[in-house]
Amino acid sequence: MLAARIAEHKNVSAFLAASDPRSDDELRAELTQLRDTLGRADAALISLRTELEEQTAADTALRDELQAAIRTARQAEEEVSAAADLVETRRAVVAQVQLDLSRLARSATAIDQLSPFEFVVCPRCMQSLAARPVEEDHCLVCLQPDPSEADIDPAAIEETRTALQQQLEDAHHIQEADEAHLQTAQDRAQQLSFVISSLRRELDAQTRDAVAPRFDAIAEASSRVAALKASIDAITHLRESWARVRAIDADIRSIKAERRQVNKDIKEKSERLKASQSLLGDLSTDFGRLLTGWNLPWVETAVIDRDSYLPVVNGQPFESLQASGGGLATSVNLAYHLTLLTSGLDHADVLVPSLLVIDSPRKAFGNNPSDRHRAAEIYSRFRTLADAYGERLQLIIADSDPPPITTDSFGKVEFDYENPMVPGVDHSGPEHVTRIAQSES
């Protein structure tokens, strides 16, 4: 990672040197100057625009009048559109009444001309109608019901014609009024359009003299402001690259410092590892010496594994020894825990309990003279530990037989049926058991 950051630092620095010869300090000073110049250019541009606005403020009344004329013209156009739609509607009504009159005239003519005739053949195909079954009061030709008397009454037809003619006259009058209204609206819209054109020409003439002299100045000021902003952006981009160089340089220093610290930690931990390895070697030696010192016939080699920190006897791992059971497993466990206890008492950094509880340490041995001798050696080891460390450790040994040695270093508590408890320790006894049973029931 350090090599990559150094290479990146070199590449970015080379790029900056090739693209722009200015240093970061020079760029910072130039950036400050450009920002000051930009501030003055912005102020000048604002001033020009303010002057233009002040000179054109006098045209406000004319602009308002033009806007009002435009709104009125828009309303007039809407009125023209509505009047035109109404005229079209009136024309449709007139055409419909004229159509009704024409239909009534054709019907009356047909009734006058054809009602006196009795058709005996079909007027279309000329076939005889004499044998054709026809209901009463139905037409012999079309088989429809005969019209009522009112429908063919000449007086009724004339009354209908008079009503339709009156409707036609009324529709013509309304149409003429609507067409006159449409013409008036169109004339007003044309007048307003002329007024708008006149106002616009007048406004253009008044504003032309105010805008033209300052237009070039405003355009030039705007261009200068844009150029200054572009220069500031370019320098800012270069300064960001310089900031990246500084960040990479800071990372390089941090990585180097971290590497120095890691190397220091590695050295310290290596030294502690050497010490631990030495301590583990001493622990393995003490364990092997203690276990082989008991002259057990099945023990050839005994060490502590440097990876698992567990006993290895005759090349067999601790799990296999535990699974085999018997005297070998008991002896190995006893020697292992006695060695750990001694190591913890001798070295403060070895965190093992200073309490060891041993149940029947002689049960793995027989009762021949050599077995009794080994038992005596084990108890001698207990006495040696008690004499050497005193109150720094606590050994609790449970044995069904009296110890094979005599010593004042141990206190002895004997249990029997009459005295099954440790003296001085309260016990709830059967009453406590009875209360528990009652609460559970």
C-alpha cells in the first residue's frame, strides 16, 4: 500500500509539473486576486443593469398601457370567437326550419296528389296487391298504420306551415342581430390590434435610445465576469490536485508511522513470544520431570504441546489419553494440574487459579510396595507445595484412606455417617429438601 501511495504521489506531482508550472502558493495568491477582480466586475455589471433599469422606469406607464391593451384585445378576440359560434348556431337553426318547411311542402303535395288513388299494384315492381293480406287501417303498399286525420288535414298542415314560417322569420331576425354583434366585435378587435401595434412602436422608440448605449458595455462586462469565473474554476481544479498531493503525502507519513509502530509491536511481541516459549519450555520440562519422577511403567516421554498447551505422553495427544482412562489418564491429569499450579504461583503473568481440588489421587495406583511409594511421593509433592507457598495456594484433597505421610501443613477433616458435613458450615438439611419438594408440588 505504501508503494502504491508513493507511486500515486509521484504521478500526480509529475502531472501538475507538466500541466502548470505554478506552485500551490502561487495558485492560492492568484486565486485571491481573481476573486477580488471578479467582485469588482460583478459590482460594475450590477451598476450597469441598475442604470438601465432606472432609465427605463419612465416607460412603466406606457408598458402598463400596452399590457392593458393586450388584455383587452384578448378579451375582444374571445368575444369575436363566441359571437362567431353563436352566428353559426343561428344559421343551423334557420337551415333546420327551412328543411322542415320543405319536408312539409313535399308531404302536402304527396297527400294531395296520391291520396285519391287506390293502388292495386305495387308502384315499384308492378305486382298485384289484390291478394295481399293487410290489417285494417294499414297501408296496402307499405303495411304501416294509416295516418291520423290530423296529419292529413289541410287546415292542420297549413297551421304547421304558418308556424314554421314564423319561426323562420324570427330565426332570420336573431341571426341578423348576432351577425351585427359579430361585426361589431371584429371591428373592435381590429381597433385594439392597431392600438397595440402603435403602443409597441412607441415603446420601442423610447427604449431604443436607453438600451443601445449600454448594451455593449453590459455584454462586455458579462463576458469579463464569465472569463474570470472560468479562470477561478481552472485554478480551483489545480488546487484540488495539489490538495490531493498533500493528502497522499499525509497518508504516506501516516503509513510510515504506522509501519514503524507495527515493527515496534512486532519486536515487542516477538520478545514476549520468546519469553512465552521459554516459559512453555520450562512448563513442559517440569511436567515431564514430575510425571517421569513417579516411575510409572507406562510413561516413556511426557511434554506440553506448544500449540494446544495440553499434555502429550508417549506421543499420544491429551484427547487420546483422556479416552483411555485408568491410571495413565489420572496420573497425567494430576501431574499436569500440579505443574500449572506451580507455574502460576511462580509467574504472575500465568493466569491460573491458585486453588486445586483433587479427588482420590491414589485411585489409579495399586497397593503393592512400588505403588505405595509413588503415593508417598505424590503426597510429598503436596507437602512441598504447601510448605513452599503457604497461604498463596489452597489444596483440597479428598481421599478414602489416610495420607501416607504425616505433616503439620495440612488440616484434616474426617467424614462418617455420624458427621457427613464440614464442621462450622451450615447446611439446610432435610427440612430444606422438604420445603423445596413442597414448593415444586
